[in-house]
Amino acid sequence: LKDKFSHKTAIMIAAGPSLNDCLDDLKKVRDQAVFIAVGQSLKPLLNAGIEPDFVVAIDSDPITYQQFLEADCPHTYLIAGDNIFTPIIDKFPGRTFFFSNALQELAFWLDDFNALRGRLEAGGTVAVTAIDLAVYMGCESVIFCGLDLAFQEDGTTHATGSQWQNQRIKKGTIRVDGNYSKDVPTTKQMAVYISIMNIFLEQLVKAKSTKFYNANTGGAKLESTELITPSQIIEKLKENTDKCNLDSLYITGEIPPADLCVEKMETTISELEVIEESAEELLKLSVKLAGKSSRKTLARMAKLDKIILKQEAAIQLLNCAVMSTCMHLISGNVDDSDDQQQLLYHQLKGGANWLIWLLSSTRDKYISINTEV
């Protein structure tokens, strides 16, 4: 998708309450722009008879699956992040573009066999990723709809038809600068999202020539954007309205050779098995050594540590699995050095075991899919 939509306008649709006021105008320009929805706005759009080109999902929380249940959108392509709740992918068979947005170690591992997908920004709200997608695809201008990051005065948080359409928040709110009023209600968390969005947009404006418009009837004020009304959307569209053939882009997309992918997975599995076996022995030796001093045992442990570090492909992925434990140890929450050792080796063993299962399952499914093709 890189630069495949240059000289075009993208409309990024979030699910704030003001989306209700944009739907009629969006229907008028459906075929004149690239429509990028976030998960929450998918159903409000479909209910209005508008099927977007893309819908972006990055959250691993199972509750996000509700945004896609009974959503009939056979021509919409899913843009999925590393840690998406995987059943969502099944709703878009043969219509999913993946991107990296979270784990750097996973990105390094994928890059080693030319399987690294494009990277998109993620921060606070999925709208950041959706906007970055438009820029990544080369769109010269991006119009925001429903990007309120604030509530209506009666506490309404989301557009009609969205997952949280009946939610009302009145307690615990704060006030932030508004688009058409001095201030509007939001939460402290949303205020952080506004700050993230403003920094993100400022950086994009400095680095790119992209123009951003905020089509809104309420909502929080956003920097680096031109505020317009929904009826002005049509005035901001680029003249080049020819649409790309998404099916063709998907079919012709570059993917690494299947045999190379399988080889990489099998090599990593073999290395993980070495790590699992070594970590298990290290755990036993650490328990045996607790409070004692044995030159022979220490020498054996040092040798096993070196064996683990030589498994370079596996270490890249395993770092993700043990990262939280390492942070826990560094924080000083575990005082005893023997306990620290045992916790680390236990996590190494468990992490390796889990990754072996994950990669083995992935390899078998990958082989099955390619055999059928």
C-alpha cells in the first residue's frame, strides 16, 4: 500500500458523537475519496449505507470483536496490527493487510527473511494509526470525521450505532478547549490522547506536505488542522478521484517465499528447544546452588548461558516474552539474588516452551495453507 494513493484525499472516520452529523455528507462523496474507518465507526457507517475501503484494528482486547459482529462489509479491507484480537481477521478472509506497530524484536525477526511489513504509528487512540495509514499510502490531504476526543454536554461519548452508543459519562470529567465552544467535557485519559494527537500531527506537518482538515460540529480542538463543517468536505477533495483496485493491490502484493518462511520458523524452533533445555538445567542448578558456592556448578551455568546467547534468531523473539520479567527484576521487587536467577530461568523456560508451541502451530497452518493453494 506504500504510496499507492498519492494525489488522493483520505477521509479518516472515528466514532465520536459528531459523526452523526457527517454521515449525509459522507454519502455524497463516497466515491471521491479513500475511506478509512476505525473499528468503532464501522457499524455507524454501514448503517448509513457507507462501506469504507479500509477499517483499522490494533487492539488485542476481545471486547473489540463486538465492533465487527454482524458487520456486512464484503469489499472492506482490514488493516491489522501485530497484536490484534485474531478472530477479527477471520471476518476478512483474503482481505487483510498486516503492519508492525508494537514489538521491535518481532520486527527484527521478520526482517531477517524479508517478511517485515510496513510500520504504522500507534499511540493512545487507533485514529493515530488510521491517519498514519493515509500518510503511508501517499494521500495528499486527510479529512477527519468523528474525531471528537470529547463528549457532548449530556455525556454522550460515541456515535449512534457504535459499540458504546448508549454510554454516558458525566462524572469525573475535565474541560478542554473546544472547536465551537470555549471548552468541552472529556476525561483525563482522552486529554492525554489529545496531546498525543497534537504532537503526532505537528510532526507529520513538519515532515510531510500533507494537509489535515477536521470536519466537526463539536469536539475538542486539534492543532495542525483546519476546522471545517461537514458540508465543506466536498470542497476539500482532490480533483483526482480515480480509485485504486484494492483486489489487484492485494493479489500482487509481495510476500516472502513459503519455503523461506518455513525454514526460518523451523530454525527458530530448534534454537528455542536448545534454550528451553538449557534454561531447565540452569533452573535446577540455581536451586541446587542456592546459598552455596560450587566452582564446578558455576562453570556449568556459565557455559549454558553462552549456549543460550548463541541462539540469535530465537533470542530476538524470546526477548519479548521475558521483557516484563526483566523489568520486574530491575525494579528491585525481588531482593534475593538466588530468587532473581530462578525467576529469570523459569521465565526463559516457559517463554521458550510457549514460543515453540506458537511457531509450530503457525508453521503447520502455513504449510497447510500453501499446500491447498
